[in-house]
Amino acid sequence: MKVSIIVPVYNTGKYLRQCLQSLKEQSLNDIEVICVNDGSTDDSQEIIESFVMKDQRFKAIHKSNTGYGNTVNTGIKAAKAKYIGILESDDFAEPNMFQRLYDTAENYRAELVKANYNLYSESLSSIVKCEEMLGGFPYERIISVKDNLKVFGIHPSVWSALYRKSYLEENDILFLETPGASYQDISFAFKVFSNAERVCFIKDSVLNYRVDNVDSSVHNPQKIFCVCDELNEIERYINERAMRGTLKKEWRDKLYKIVAWIKYRNYMWNYMRLSLPYQYAFLLNVQDELRDIRLKESESDLWEDVEKETLNRMIDDPHAFLKITGRGYEDPRLSLIPVLNHSFSIRCFQDLVTEFQEIYIYGAGKMAQNSWYCLKKMQMDYKVKGFIVSEQKGNPRQIEDKNVFVFTKMKGQYNENALIIVALHRQYQYEISLELQAVGCSNILLIDDRLKSWIFED
């Protein structure tokens, strides 16, 4: 058999039929499609079984939910073909994808063949553009990774490639199995490249990568530190192979310097995708790692001057770096400032209330009155136009000289550019914030119940 195609599936029934149909119609016939269902609770299993019943090339593995890494590894271990491909279940392949990859792998005796891909938007029902991520490297020619270190900077995109199965097995290349984690292509791609001597790139766009799946992990700010697990796995892999004697010292030392650059790039990517509070939490958490990266940044073939400059700014003054680069108050999601760090929270609160000319406090209880107290002490109470509550029952009609408004009756009575401080228990904050956004409020500050102490502790 020529190619085994692994399709990891978890609750992607909305897109799965299109994905599998694109594999059914491949111009390369000698394939097997291994659908590994990771405990889906939607109609994914039924869709998979409908293809298995009609086409003997399709195989199904149904298992409990163990995460992406274990799911793909299950498929790799079950694969019987000479080469292995991976296709995400919300993407779909071009008709000649695996014929093109297979022919190239055979012609060049490559361990890895990697191609470009299209960006696809469901809302536009069209290809957005070709993502030519390989343009800096020669096409249709065998290259050595050791002579082309910037290969390590290519987007992992493990699904736009073909891997010789024996090469993966000989080098212990599998995905990190961390339940609930994301971005597990980072360490896999590094493992593939760190051992490769025969890599071939092709210019063709072989698949359509969906960019508007709201459930994709790249849209999930809660998975703040998953990328760190992947980078730790890279170092573990190098150390393990060094202990086994399968890495020469010179290449091992170079890999450590390459990893420093990879870490910087992935930390920057992760930082830029997060919203404001998560950005600062992440920035604080990786400070020691960033300092270690600075010590190892001597790999001049990789680092651009602007990258070194940015790294220094991240380390030397993280607050100033955040102020310049953070996804600030214009973020269409939430301008969210919980207590991530004492001094930073103080500055954020003070900066915000100084910036806005009109302020409302959502709430009328202890937290709301603490907010009011803080604003009075800062001589900013004149900016407060009133308090907001969800219902009148049980709430006062005034707090000192400020009116208490019922949210549902406020339409058109407030400035949409005002700052709204949500001073409620955390379990209600997110729901209220969504309601505020729905009526056009975009400047929303969620505060912590320790507000008074962390503003005026000193």
C-alpha cells in the first residue's frame, strides 16, 4: 500500500463529510483512510461509518476521548502503508494531493515531502489565498536541514506533508500525548526536521485549510500555556536522543540554540493571539524562559536584529512591552483586567479610569461600593454617571448622589464609549459582559473583589 491517511476526529460533524469525500475522490487509489474518532459526541461516528460501509479503503477506530496527540499516534501505529499523511477533519484535500506528494517522495527518495496549502473560508465559500509558506526554499530538490536551518521556522502544518513511515519509526517520532492540550504539531514538526537528511518541498497547494472554524484551538484563549508543553517536549526529545548517543555533540549543541529561536517565535505567536489579561499572564510566566533564550541567542544564522530587539524589550520591561503591543481596549472581545499581578493591576485600573471621561459601575453591592470608594480616593468620582443593576428588586435607587439604573431600561441613555466597570462576583462577570457587548458596549473592565486592597494597599 502506498499511503495511509490519518484523520483525527473530534466533534467535527459539520465539516467531516466534505473532508472524507475529498479523500474518497483522490486520484491516488492505493490508499487507506484511518479515521480515529476521539470520543465525539456529535454525529461524527455515523458519518465515518457511512464511508466505511461504502468504501473498503476507509477504516474506523472509535475510542474514548484522550486528546489530539494520542489520537494521531493511534492512527500512525495502525498505518500499513509506506507513507503516512495527516488530514484534519475540518479541512479538505485537493483531488491530486496524495498522488502529488507520493510521486515526489518516490522520485526524490525523500523522508519528508512538504507542500503549500490554501486558506479556505466557509463564509465566503471560496479559497482565500494560497499560503506559500515554503517560498524561501528551493522547490523540487532534495535539501538537508543541517544546511538550511531556517526550515525550523516554517509553520508546522503537519497536515500538508507526507512522511515515510520507517523514518518516523526509526527516530521515535510521535506526537506528545497530553489530554486537552493543543498545538501538538509544534514538537512533532521539530522531531521530523531535526533528523531529516532528505527533505523535498513542492510549490503546489495540496489542501484547503479552514480558517473560520470557531472551535479551532487557535481561537481558544483559555489554552494559554499549551505551547510551553510542546517546547518542553522538544527539549526532552533532544536530551533523550543525546543520552542514547544518536545525536552528535556538535549537532546537539546547535539544536539547543535552534530551540531557543523556536521558543522565542512560538512565545511571540502565542502572546499575539491572546487577549490583554492572558497576554500579561503569559508574559510573566515565561520571563525565566525568555532570559534563558537570550543567553542562547548566538545562532546568528537564525536571529533577525528585530527579533533580538523584541526579546530584550520583553525581558527588560514587560509592562512597557505590553502597553505597546497588547491587544488593548479596542479588542472586540473583552477588555478584561483580573488580578494577575498586583502592581500591574494597579496600573491598569489607574490608566483606564484616567483615560475615560464617563464611567458606569455595574453592580450595587460590596464590590461596586469598593470601586466607588477607590474612584473617590483617586478624585475620579466626578466621572461616574451612575450604577447599573440587572433588576431593581433588592437594590437601592441611589448610592450617595449617583443614580442606580436598571440595565434593561438604559437603552439610549448612556454613552457607548463609556467605561463600564463590572463589579460583580466572578461567576456572573462573563455573562454580564456578553450582554453589555450585545448592546454595543466595548469598554468593559472586570475587577477583582480585592480591588480596594490592591489599589490602596500602600
